[in-house]
Amino acid sequence: MVEMQACQCNNQQLGKNIDIFGIVTNGKGWKFYQLTVAGMVYETLLYSISNLSAILGILHDLFQQCESAIRPQEE
């Protein structure tokens, strides 16, 4: 969470107010986090590596959200 807050602070200094996403894993278990611009924190349940399709789906969605957040705005 501290790293996510530091990332959010750096982004705000650059004029980017976007949600921050985090992942914690030991390789067997995966948890996903979201720190919103408003300061709310969301945490998923623990996903087991045996549920690989769910993990890959979450990663795919997370990367799409990150890409859309950093894509330059069209004028």
C-alpha cells in the first residue's frame, strides 16, 4: 500500500489523477488491489494458482485499465 500511495503521489505531481493497481503474489496465491483517486482501497480475495484462468482474466482487465488511463487524451 505504501508503494501504491507513493506511485499515486508521483502521478499527481505529473498532473495524472488515476487509480493505482497493485498485485501481491508468492507464485501460488494472488491478491489484487486498487487505490482510487478518492483514497478508497479495494482488495480481492486470495486467488490460487490452480484458478489460472481467473488470474489471467484479472491481469488482462487490469492491464487494459492501466493502458486506457495512461493513453494520451484526444482533443
